[in-house]
Amino acid sequence: MNIVKNITLGLVMAAVLPVSAGEKIDQSLSASGVSQIEIENVRGDIKVTGGSSDKVTVTGELDDQTEDFIFKQQGSQLLIKVKVPRHLDGNDRGNGSKLDINIPQGIKVIFNGVSTDLSVTNTNSSAEIRTVSGDVKVDQLVDYIELTTVSGDVESKDLSGKINISTVSGEIDDQSSQGRLQLKTVSGSIETSSDANEVFLNTVSGDVEANLAKIDELVVATVSGDVDSQFELNDDGNVKLSSVSGDYKLGLQENVQASFRLSSSAGGSFSNKITHDKAQEAKYGPSAKLNFETGNASSSIRATTVSGDVELYTKK
């Protein structure tokens, strides 16, 4: 019994031992009963890696402005927090935290930061990540995944589930995702090579390159950004595209079975390389439309633009 008490006391002390700014640390706690880990760090570089251990370990060096380091379990949540002065931001003097955090696979990761670069790999868990200017790099996440940054770039690979990634001016690079995918930027570009069957892409002025697999639903909205996409449209699939001045270039499978309804209101043009059907221009005004069907027309493709160009072709 005394042995158990001593072990427990040692683990608790590991979580509350005082630390100093810029100190190197090597601490661990049992992950028994832990379902999620919340990490808070203002600036620096944090790496989270999933593994087979039954412990959570934190190694590395704390921020030069560290006031306190919190590492403790609260019910089913384990908190890792580097406390710094409230006024501190990524431009202040000194170095940010550089921490390696190893966790058991399957534990949800929650992260909040400002100018922290973050990588999360091999956790096989859900994740909610929010940062301002830091870059985010993740792979092998599942279930519910939400990645949000303002000016940071996001790289993702092998995600599966309900995926939401957004940035304002950063770039998104998504590879080998599955499930339901939503990518959103304002001025940043979007690049994805995805097996997701439901895809939602939204940008204001960023360009989009989307190499997709078999699609049940695809919704794309842009203002001035250009979109280049290839995919196979499943039977009963639905595609909705919209732009103001942005151009669309769409490659579909041979013998696609779809009803096409495309329209422009102020001078946009249509290039149809799937059939011989031509666009019809309005007798009065600059509007035009292109309507045609292929096969049994079980699927639907709708596109509206103000002045953008739309090109349809059969992909190889």
C-alpha cells in the first residue's frame, strides 16, 4: 500500500514541481482514465506524437518567459499549459517553448496557441486545433477534426472522418483524406488530393487545385480565385459551383451520367469538351447558358458565374 502511495505522490509532484523560464523538462504522468489532452502554448514549436505507451511524457525546453508550467490530470482531461505574461506575443524577446509530447493513441488532442508551430502525428484520434500565426502539420487523425489558423499554413495527410480546415491568408495542403472534407480560406490557396466523397471548398481570392476520387457531393464557392478540379461523379451525385470572376476547369470521367446546367450573367464563357453542345447567349445583354445531358443524367452539375470562364473536359 505504501508503494502505491509513493508512486502516486511521485506522479503528482511531477506535475507541480516549480519550473523556471527556459528550463529543460522531462516529465511524465499516467494516462489512465484520460480521454483528451488540452495543450496551451503561446509561442514556439510543439510536436505531439501518438504511440503505444500508457503514459504522457513532455520533454524539451520551456519558453524563456515562462511563469509556470502546468501538467496535471483533471478528471478525464490532462492539461499541459505553459503560462507566460499576459502581454507576451510571438514578437517578444526570447525563445518560445520547444516541446515533444508523446501520448497513447486514441486520446483526443485539443490545442490553443498564438504563434506556435504545431505537429500532431500518429495519434489516431480526433483533434481541435486553433492558432493565430503558427503553422499546423498533422497526419493520421480520425473522427472529428477541426484545424483553424489565421495566417499559418496547414498541411494534412491521411485524415479520416469529418474534417474542417480553415485559414485566412495561409495555404492548405491536404493529402489522402477520407470522409467529409471542408476546406476554407480567404486569400490562401487550397490544394487537395482526397478520397473524400463529400467535399466543400470555399475561398475568396485563393486558387484551388482539387484532385478528387468518387464524389457524392461537391460544393465549391469562390469570388476571384480560379478552380482546377478532376473527379469521378457517382450516380445520383450532386455538384454545385459558383464564382464572381473566378474561372473553373473541371475534368470528369468518361461516360459521366449527368445533367449539366451552367449560367453566366456578365460575359463569362463556356468551353464544352465533353459533348458537342454549345452555349446559348442571351439575345439582349451579356448573359449566357449551357444546358445538356449525358447518359441517364442521374447526377447533377450546376454552375453559376458572373464573369468567370468554365471549361468542361473528359479526364484521362
